[in-house]
Amino acid sequence: MYDEIIKQSEELADQLKEWRRDFHRHPELGWMEMRTSSLIARRLKEMGYEQVLVGPDVCLDESRMGLPSQEDLEEHYRWAEENGADPEFLPATRGGFTGVVATLPCGEGPTVALRFDIDALPILEADEEGHFPFDNNFRSQCDGVMHACGHDGHTTIGLGTAQVLMNCRSQLHGTVKLIFQPSEEGVRGAKSIVDHGHLDGVDYVLGAHLSGDVNTTAPYVGAGDGLSLATTKMDVTFTGATTHAAVSPHLGRYAMLAAATAVMNLHAIPRHGEAPTRVNVGKITGGTGRNIVCDQVTLEMEVRGTSSAANDYMFDYAKRIVEQAAAMHGCSCQIKLMGAAKCGSNSPQLAEQVLSVCREQVNLPAKPLEGGIPGSEDYSYMSDYVTSHGGQSCYFNNLVPCAGSFHNRLFDFDERALVNGVKAFSGVTAYLLK
């Protein structure tokens, strides 16, 4: 079976490039992956998948975080209609109900869930010679939106894996769940999929990320402890009262001053003694004029920790600070949760199996990785749920030479990652369902 997986994966190379470049030309931000989701669903149906969920059946409405405005969602829906979305599946995505979950039943046996994230970033892609997508006519056609983190590759690998596993279905024993997750950027989407019950009964869950840089000379698969930071993202809005800054300053309620007080004290939170922590206020918005006491200011901020307890400590401390800063200056404040992730880690046994299968069965170089992810990944919600119910999880790296850096206008990856990713996901799934 593994020889067949290798053969089929390599035969898909041209198709994978075509899919990847189409997704790259048409990037979509989190909760707006309407065209992307509709085309994923269409291709899965064409492969023979009968159980394909879209729309509100994928993400639990009340668990979605950081949704765009209804106006933005409607505008993007019209864009998707005009830019090649599948007309059968597009309507289900209206209102930001993006993502796809497909199931491949293969008789009695364990259940393996495979997760692929599908969203892009608010970055203007480079339009200069030497940037591979520009030189080869698949640069983003959406100004200010770009696949700068490889999720076009992840989506494509998911489709390729779906095709290979469908072709090998008669040799598998168990169930495969393919989860195409919206809104990973900002860690906003995974919780809503878990809360909808799609990880119930899952014995193994696998995720991966394209990785590497200009110093990565040859492709390989890497897996280690998979540690990632827990995080909470929030918008804090301070509301006061306007007045003339010179004539009647005593009548104002200084939202700007409340926000400034909060920022200074947020960055002075005592660090946790048992685990490294982080806090950052990345954006401040407010004010209408120099002679007007500002009545509304919004902070976009985050906290992180190398344990969920440390992250909770940071969030609770930050919440007290913003509430008291508002009270000091006669203002009110509202905290809106915009994203969250738990502290992630790999199951050692499954991580070793991933490396072993890649090396010994599907002819991919593979080696252990030291350390974990220096940031946060909401795959951790899936990992935590499955492992807390007795299952195993592994989040591995698909390493290839990359141009630029992640979240950079020049980012691009060596397209050998596409076939390699299909081999890795298909091979490990086949091993677990043999």
C-alpha cells in the first residue's frame, strides 16, 4: 500500500501545483474563506466523498471568535460569487460560515482526524521580479490579502491526501475525518469546530505546518514535543465622554487617559514564576481631534504563556488592570474575546510513528526537532480534546526551502512540499488504519 501511496502522490504533482496556485491567486481572510470552502467541497464531492459538511454544520456559531462585520462578510460573498466560487456550496458560507469537514468511512477501526487550515493574511504581496508567484503569474489578485503563511499549501495537501486515501479506501480499516479549518490566523476557528463535536470519538489527530527558510537546503519532515504557547487575544474598548479640551475639561471622561494608564500597567504585569509569559498591546485606536477630549479608545492586545495556567494568570491580571484603569478615569470598558489557543504538545508515541512512517514507508527524510512552536496554534484545541479523551496527537513540520519569512510580502515555499505533505499525511493515516 505504501508504494501505491508514493506513486499516487507523485502522479498528483501537477494537479497539486494547479490547485495551490489557484488558492494563492484568490486568498481569503479568516471567516471569509467562501470561495475556498466552496471549491474544497466541490472537489471532495468529485472525488467520491459522500459525507461533506459545509456552512453552519462545520463551526458552532456561538464559538466563532473575531468575526468580520456583516457588511464586510456580504461584500466578500459578492466577490466570491464573481470569482469562481462553486454555486452549489457557496450559499452555505454566507455570514462567515466557512470551513469543510468530510468523512471517509472504511469499516471497523479507529478514527483519524486530519486538520488543514485555509485562511490568508492582510498583507500586500510583492509585485517584483524574483518573487516566484509574481514571475509565474499566480500572485494574489486581492490587493492587501496574501497567503503569506503557507495555508494555500496546507489546503492543497488536504485535497491531495483526500484523493489518495479515497483511492486506498479498500485497504483501510477505520474512519478518516478531513477538517479544513477556517480562521487559524488570530487563533479564532478551531474551538468552534471542537465545540460542534467534530473531534468526538477521534483516536488520533494530525496537523502540520509548512516550514523552513533560505537555509533549508533539502526537504524533510520534522516532529518533536510540539509545544506551543497558550494565548488569549482581546479588544478592549474604553468609553468616556467628550468635551472641549480647553473650555470645559472637567466635564470630560478621558478614555485616552484610561487607555494610556492601562497600557503602561499591562506591560508591568509581574511575570509568572513557574512559566514564561508574554503581553503585548499591538494597536491603539481613538480620538477625533486635538481639542476634543476623546470618548472612545480601543486596544488590540494579547497575552501568552507556556502553560495554560500561566496564560490564565496573565489574562486575569490584564482584566483587572483595564477595569481599574477605566474606573480611575470615570470611564467604562468592554472586553471582547477575539481569539484563543491552549498550550499544545505532541503525544511522544505518535510523533515517533510519524517520523518512522515517513522514513521507512513513504521515502521521506525525517528527523526529530528540538523545541516547539515559538508562537501559538489553535490546533491545540483539537489536540487537547483528543488527548484528554484518551487519544493521541501530533503536529509535525513539513520543511522545505522558503523565500522571505512567514507573514512577509515575499514569502513563498518550494512546491515540493505539496507532494511531500500528501505522502506524509496519507502514509501515517494508512499506518494507523492498517
